[in-house]
Amino acid sequence: MKQVTIHEAKTHLSRLIQEAIKGEQIIIARGSTPLVELRVLPSARTKRTPGVFAGLDYWMSEDFGEPLEDFKDYMQ
């Protein structure tokens, strides 16, 4: 969550809008008192595109799914 003053919001509105679109919660305050929340409308959210990462090279360790050493006592 990010809280900005009214003056900051007026000065950096475009940047704050971009941050909100990316998922950041923006609160606009008068001094230290929160007043409003900058939210993205559902119709303005970017649509997911299936297959965007097709062909992406990745590697996963053989023991990826194994319990962590720190938790072995809890697993018994």
C-alpha cells in the first residue's frame, strides 16, 4: 500500500495511475489522514494472454517438491 498527499497525487498522477494498473494500492491523504483510494476499473485491467511465456527456458531442481530441512520435524 502506498500513501501520498493530495499535492503529490496532483504532481505525479500519471505515474500513480500506472502503479495502480500494475496492482499497487494507492491511498491519497490530506496530511496523514487517508481520504480516498485510487482504484483501477475492472474494464481497464489488462487481459491475460495465454501462451505468452511459450518457449521460455526454465530450470527446476530435482528436489523442488521435497520438504525443506527446517520443516522435517513438523512433517512426521
